[in-house]
Amino acid sequence: ALRHLSVARNPLSPGDWVDAGWARGCPALESLDVSRCLLTSLSITKHLPRLRVLVASHNVLPSVPEFSSPLLSELWLDRNLLVGLSPAPSALHLRSLHLQENELVRLPPLGAYPALTTLDVSFNHILDLDAISHLAAAPSLRSLRLLENPAAEDPTYHATVRRYVPWLSELDHEPVT
């Protein structure tokens, strides 16, 4: 059974991708790389119950797809056109979430991701330093990347992060002391 599939760097039309029904024939698929495929939507994950890693970087996704992959542990949605992120109820095992270089203006809600250890939202447009308080809802978070956001330019940025997320071990690629 097919467990790993990469179709990266292949422009896929919605007809090829969404309507083909190919995903129903791959129930054992654990990792899928659809980076650089010019995707504007991604709705096939509901047919991939064993999916653990999804790489959908460098596309033109305007919103986060709904996920029905309860085992998903690693999600790469960097370099898309995302403006927000709604928590997926089936993302209980998500450990690594990569959202760098999108159009995010606020931190994603993290309460639905109890296993999250790594969050990268660098190179976005996050303005509100007070939103860092929402990170307290992620007790497993160990690595946070917020660099190159307006909020990270605030002189109290590091102290604020340490106050709300004292269990972090890495902030913006640097060890937290």
C-alpha cells in the first residue's frame, strides 16, 4: 500500500486534484507533499485517515482546509495566502504547525492543538503583542517563531513571551534562558 506520496512542483488543476477520487484509493497514505502545485484548495484529507504529515507549502491557499485526519502530526502551510486559521477538531495529535510567510494578522487559536510543540508564524503581519497571552493555551509548546512580525519589534516582546509561555525552550531560533 502506498504510504508516502510527493506530487510537488506539479501544477494541479482542481479537476485533477479534488474530483479525481484518487485519495479514496490510498487509505494507508501517511505523508503527502503537494508543495508548489499552485493549489487554491485542498479538501482531500477527509479521504486519508492515516495521514500524519501534510506539506502544502508554496501554494496559493487562501484558507486552511478542513482536516479529517485524526493522526495528523505535522502540517506545513507556509508561503501561501492564509489570513487566518480556524482550529481543526481532529488535530489532537498535531505537534508541528508551520505558517510562516502568509498574511496572518493574529495568532491562531491553539486550544484545539494540545500536543503542539512547534509553532512557526514568522514573517507574517501579527501586530498585537497582547495576543501572546493566548499561547498559554498551548502547554506543550516548546518552540515558537514570531520573528519578522510587527509584534516582535516591541521592546517588551521577549519578556511578554516568557511571562505567558515560561515553558518555552526556543524562541525565534534562540534558546530561552
